[in-house]
Amino acid sequence: MKEFLKNQKVTYNLMSFTGYKALVLFSLLAEGPKSYDEICSYFLNHPYLREKISIDTVRVYINSLKRIGCEVKRIRGEDSISRYVILSHPFELKLSPEQIQSIVKVYKSIVKNMDVTELLAMDNFFEKIGSYIKNNQFISDMKKISMLRDIDKELLKDLLDCCDKKQQIVINYSSPNTGKKDIEIIADKIDISNNKIYLYGIGFEYKQYGSFLVNRINQIKEIKLQKTIPDDLQVIRVIYELKCPPDKIELNDNEKIIEQNKNKTVIEVTTSNEFLLRQRLLEYGPLCKIIHPDEFKNKFVELLKDMKAGYYCD
């Protein structure tokens, strides 16, 4: 007090060390079980404390934690070393079943408009919340609805990095038809389609732009130092028309607008994968009309006829 009255400054010398040490011990045990030696080492290397504490002093601080509502036990591990652990404390985040359902509902709503990077950040956010909540139902419910539940997130981060750098990579892929095999591609992007996450890129096996389910990718086996785009890569150019307001149109990287007014937009797309292009145009339904080339347009019309016939046959 004399020091404070003289200098009007608060220093760590003026702190209540008993209370502070109890908080330090609480923070340490909140990380996980700790032995007496580990506690001593932490206190000895603490920037303010720098002292070794006796086992009796540790018990004093643990009794202080118990008085504020912490459940602290001493357990013996497989290595026969006793460790102190906090089983519960009054500062835990608790959620009712109704609150959990509300969070699940909000999650389902907001992830619809996220890209993969945002989805990854959101999943990490809820995973961190789950680590502070002793509620297995919350963790289980969030895992069930996550699009990343069957995906190695570290692998996903590496794939995103490869896409950003447009790297030529070899992936080990579990194909539903041929089993595990190595596939060489030039990684382009990772995107979400029909609530599934795909890696897109130029594949060397079929010499075309393709997509691969990320949850079927086992590992990145190799990252090539130099890119070698296949010489015989087949590329087609298609022009189609959309009858919808311009603000409702979201272009892909391989598309560009060549004509536009308030009711109609004409788009040119360049691709090496007719299947992916057909899937995209089918999503537009009657709003879309293919203009050029005639060969692709005629094949698309035949596809629509076959789809229509499927609804009228027995």
C-alpha cells in the first residue's frame, strides 16, 4: 500500500499472489491432467512467479478451486504417475437441448452460401466451441450435419493450397468403379455441389477437365515442380442464353458474358468436360437455351427427350 501511495502505480508486486496462483493453477489444469512435477515446472518458469511450490501449497490452491465449485480429482495414469484433473467447473459453457437445436438450424442455414474456405473456418469454430461444452449430443449433432464429417481437414487445406497455386499433383483416389488408383491433375478449385465437396482440375487420364469427390481422396502423393498441360486436351466452346435478371447470374471462371440486356444474357463457356457443362445447363431448366454449336445443342436436345421419355415409359 505504501508503494502504491508513493508511486500511484500498480505492479505485480501488489497483486494478491494467493488468488493469482489459484487462477494460474486453474488455467493449467483446464488444459488437461498435470502431475505435481509438471505444476512445479510451470510455476518455476512463470514470468511473474518463478518459484517452486510444495505439495502442501498445491493442495491449498486445489482446495480454493473446490470452494468456488470446481471438481478436482487426483488420478493415476498407466505410467503410475498421479495427476490432478478438473472434471468440472462453474465456468463451463452449457447448452440446453433447445439451444442446441437452434444452433444446428442456424448452421444449416448459413453454410448454404459459404465457399469451402469459409466452411472450413466455420467447422473449426464449432469444433472449438464443442471442446468447451461437456455435451456429447451437441458434438454428435454438429458432426452429423457437417459437410466435412468424412474429410481429412488437413488434407483439404493442402488441396486448397494446391488449387491456389494451380499445381500439378498426383492424388491417390478411391474410385467407386476401379478402386484405389493414382490420378494426375492440374488442381484448379475446390467447390461445393449438391452438398458434396469436389476437387476440380485438368485430368491427365482422360485429357479433360474433371471433378473428384474430396472424401475419396486418400492423399497427395506428389506435387510436380513443373506443369505439363496435355497437348491433346479437347476443348469446346458453347454459347447459351439465360432468360433471367443479370443480378441473378453467377459466372464460373471459364465463362464470360458476350451480350446482355435486362431480360436476357448470352454467355460463352469454354470447357473440356461436356458432362460437367451439361449438368450446369440442366440446373437452369427452362431458363436456358443453347445457341451454339449445333452438334452440342442437338445432343443436349436428345438428352432432354430421353429424360422426358423416362417419365412416360412403364
